[in-house]
Amino acid sequence: MLISVGILSFTLNKNDNPFTEEYLIEPSELARILNSSTAKQPVIFNMGPMQPIKGSVNVGIGNSTSGMNQLQTKVSKLNKNQFIVIYCGCCAMQNCPNVKQPYDFLKNAGFENFKILNIKSSLSEDWVNKGYPMN
């Protein structure tokens, strides 16, 4: 019985996150890239109400029409292979109302090199409090 409960728990936790690993970037990895003078820098879109991390462009709330219109306008000028990172950080990423629509849009539009900043708690806890670069 313990085994089946463990499997059920793992399955539920795994399904809580609608994003696959290939689309996630850890905060420490993005901070390393942003602090590097030689790494190819991503285009970073802030899809929520949180503070701007270094180099990010605030396009509005990701689950709003105006935010999605802004994102679509900005990415229409980019190559489909452009390194893009989207984030919100208002809460844990898998619960965030502001990253799912941008994720779906970028995926369906054929962008091949985009990531979601893997916020596990909040931007404050997972980025700001760790001293990662801010605007």
C-alpha cells in the first residue's frame, strides 16, 4: 500500500506542473548567463506584476489580452531560434496564471529555443533573496 501511495503522490506532483523539463531554466542557470560577459544573452519577458530581473522587458500580465498582444508584437520581430525566457514570479510557476498562455503561444508559434524561469516559490524567494541580477 505504501508503494501505491508513493506512486500516486509522484504522479500527482508530476502532473501539477504542466511544463516539461525541456522548457524550464533554473534561476541559478539564468543568473549565471546574465552575469557572464561571453554567454549568449536571452530576450527576457516579464509576464507578471513582479520586479524586473536584469535585462527583462515587461510586456504586461500574461493572462491578459493586452499582455499577450504585447508579447506577440515583441516576438514577431525575433527569429524563431532566438533564446527567450519568460517569467512571472508572483507564485510557484506551476500555479502561476501568467505563464501558461505565453508558453502555449510561443510553443504553437514555432519558437524553438524558449524557456520558462523555474520559480518554485516566488521571484522574491527564488531570485531576489539569492542576490541574482535585477534591473
